[in-house]
Amino acid sequence: MPTKSTSNILIVTAFVLILWIGSYAALSRRGYAEADQWNSEGFYYFTPENTDAWRWSEAMCTCVFWPLNVIDRSIGLGRGHCAAPMWDLD
């Protein structure tokens, strides 16, 4: 019989996993829809902006969601992530 602390750890772990997977699903599918509009094979988790905040958020999501993206692509449902946009190319 698991102790109360073990049960609490399992509940918190399950909650974090659900949030992680749910966040990935929502952000990646929104990114896929945006990529479809741009006829792009890759996607961004957030709409590109030429700001440090966007670059940081995009990089963090890319790292945090990398394992889920690998699984998503291996089962044929996912896409690769786009490289950073090349701003200021005039």
C-alpha cells in the first residue's frame, strides 16, 4: 500500500505530465495551422516577432517539448520545427 507522500508525488507527477502534453498539443497544433497558412513545412510555437522575448519563448518551448515532438514525428503526426526567421534581410 503506497504511503500518503508517495500518492501525492504520483498525483503531482501525473498532473505535470498532463499539463506538459496538453501544452504541447495546443501550441504545436496552433503552430501547424499557422504553418499551413504560410505553406511552410516547419512550425513555430508562437507567431514570429522580432523580439528577444519571442526568441527566448520559442527556444524554451523547442527544448522543453523536444521529446514530445520526436514522438509526434515518429508516429507520423508531427512536423519539424522551423529555424529562426532571418530578420532584416533587405
